[in-house]
Amino acid sequence: MSTTSNVSAGKRIEALLDDNSFVEIGSLVTARNTDFNLTEKETPADGVITGYGLINNSPVYVYSQDAAVLGGSVGEMHAKKIVRLYDMAMKMGAPVIGLIDSAGLRLQEATDALNAFGEIYAKQVMASGVIPQITAVFGNCGGGLSVMTGLADFTFMADNGHLFVNSPNTIDGNSVDKCDSSGVAFQSEEAGNVDFSGDETTVIEKIRELVSMIPANNEENMSYDECTDDLNRGCESIDTLSGDTALALASISDNHVFFELKKEYAKEMVTGLIRLNGTTVGAVANRTERYDEEMNKVEEFDAALTAKGCEKAASFVEFCDAFEIPVLTLTNAKGFRTSMCQEKKMVKAAAKLTYAFANATVPKVNVIVNEAFGTAYSVMNSKALGADMVFAWPDTKVGMMSGDSAARIIFADEITKADSANAFIGEKAAEYERLQLSVNSAAKRGYIDSIIEPVDTRKYVIGAYEMLFTKREDRPAKKHGTV
């Protein structure tokens, strides 16, 4: 694979960090292997610049691979620099950001490089859930290097980057001109490995924005910024946004800020970060419509959970729980998408989402914004899974299935004897909806805490999180779960 970027490793660090804040570590390190006349080649910093600096005055640790030095390939000393950077970051409780542009494993160093590569993996595993890990692909990121992005919490990708395990041309029946499986489109839309993509400048800006919204480590109190928005501000016309919940979340958030993640993957499930009274909150929402910036409807989806959507949401909820970020859900789900492809993955994916919500001990709030039916509702942060507060808009429906479907099953024998089947079904469906589907019925049974007007959603949700600020919840002692 090739890249068209001419931006240097140092320039990327300079653009990422606050002015004059970067301090380099290990600038004099070079390759020490002597095979294949490697000593005759200049390897300044062994192809990776490492150090620390500030993003909006918060400390971060950064490594940036230099494609001008042996293609940015990972050798023994290159890897050791990254490992030592992780050691420092974990001691200090600060995020690690990796700017990737590399040809992969350095062949001249063989097992030395391979062992060092594995040490990076091990260190990433130790850091997982302790400090945030962010990777950004600016050039090539192939083979074993791609695993580093998979072990990170967030992965950004420049438009001209390439992310792959196997190069597209090595895949049977494929080539770059057929399907560039290493490109941004595939990795964002099909694989779901990329949280955000754009040109290099935009990617850098978005990394800075993300770092400003998440905690520095798992022991820091919730990430906070001074709130300049009205805590009692009404969310005007939010009820018209129950389809495109990305817009609804922006309406609820302080100053309408919504940092969406994996925007192009499993679009029927929205994940991202908002702020409520200055506190960062992780948001998960079902989506049935998508609008562009001019508010033109560009896509429609069923109100159904998909395997990809469940996995996307589960991974995000687990990150939020690890770093003490409260979770908000906007629920509008009537079931699971029906297809042979979905059936292959759905059982495990739905289980992962169920586990993520039930296992999370952070404050959890759910707002039902349309329909919540069957198991799909149960796994979407329901009261049964441990949601601390559940709100619902007045016209929502909560239950097993639609009234029409329920009537056809319950009264199957009577329908065949009725003078007018349609009239009979309509009558029984209305009765079922009144008794079993109305939001009032669910509230009377204690499954909904309050029925709220859509315009008051922001006010109620903020109030709920203020009440839940000191929440503490224990789980049975165990090494870890297995789902």
C-alpha cells in the first residue's frame, strides 16, 4: 500500500498538542541490530518520535511513527520506546495517542522485532480500562500493526490512510480496484474499525476534541467542563427528532454538542458523547431516520436491533463503564432485524449488549422516545437490566409486541369465527394496547419512573444524573465475565 501524505511525524505532533508543550523522550535511540548492514543506515529515533505534552492544558503521551525512517517500520528499539511511553502514561494516569504511519514489522530484525511488537500488545492490554488509548492512521497500518488499533479505545483515520490485516490484493478474488478493504470507506462503513475519518487537519482537531471530553484515567472523577447552557432549557420540537436520535441527543446536550462515534457504521444505532451540566455522558440511541445538514431525509431504517448495532453499542457502553462515564439511552426498538445474515450473529451480539448494560455500574438513564417492544426493549438499558431512571414520552408504547400482532395470536380461534375479522382484530388490538401497551400501564407496574413531556427531556435527565452522582453499586466477586 502507499500513502500520498507528506506530513512529517514531528509536524503531526506539533499540530496535535498545545503550542510549545511537547517534550521528546528517547530522541537519541537508534536501531542496534547489525544484520543486513543495518548499521550503515541512518535510523534517527528508530523511526518513532515519543514524548509528552498538553491538549487544552491536559497532559497526554504521544508517539508518532516516521515513515521517512525505514518506512516507519517497527523494530526492537522502536517498540521499546512505545512500551516505555505506556509505562510512563500509566504511572501518571494520562491518555496515550498513537499517530501511525508505518510499513509494519521490520524484516531486518525478525524475531527481535516480533517479540518487541508483542510487548506493545501486552502493554496495551494492561492499559485497557486504566487510561484512554487513541490511535490515528495517517499512512499505512497493516498486518500486526493493525492489532494495535484494535486494542485502542478509539481509532481515527485520515482519508489517505490504509488499515488492514491482509492487503486487498492478497485476498482471494479481490483487488484494490474491486474493493479497497484497506481504505477509509470499507474500514468505517463495513468493518466498523474506525470511529472518525477526514482529512489530516480535521482528524487532529477531532482527537483534541475527544481528549477534552473523556477522563484522563479510570480514577479521575467524571470529565467536566463549565456549563454555560440553561439547565432548564426546553428541547423545542425534540419530539419530531425521535427518528434521528443523533439530532435529539444534540438537542439535549449542553450547547448542542454531540461527538458522534462510528457514524458511518451500523447507522441504525447511534453512539457518542454529550455534555449535561458540564459532565460528559455516553449516549446510545436507536435510529430510524437520518437527516443531512439541510434537514433532508437521506436514509430510513427499521426500528430493529442489528448484530452490528448491538456490538457497536456494547463496546461503547463498556468503555463508558470502565472510565466512570454515565450512560444515557434513547430507546425506540420493536424487535430484531430479520434475515439469514442477521441470524448468524444476532444471538451473541444481543447477549453482548445485554451484558454491557447489566454489568455497567455507572449511572444509567433511559428515555423511551417511541416504541419499546419485546426483548429488543429489554436489552436496551431497561429497568430490568439495572437502569437507574427510566423516563418515557406520553405517546410511547411499551410491551411485548404491537396490538395488532398480539390480537392475531391471542384470539386466533375467535378470528376465524368472527363476522368481520378486520373489525374483530381492530377491537381486540385496541383493548390489548390499552391494557398492555400504554405507557401508563408500564408506569403503573413500576417499569417507568416518570412520563415526561418531550420538551422537558433535558431538564429531567440532568436532574436524574445529579441525583445519581454519588451512585455506588457492587457486583459479585469474580475474575471477569465471559460474555
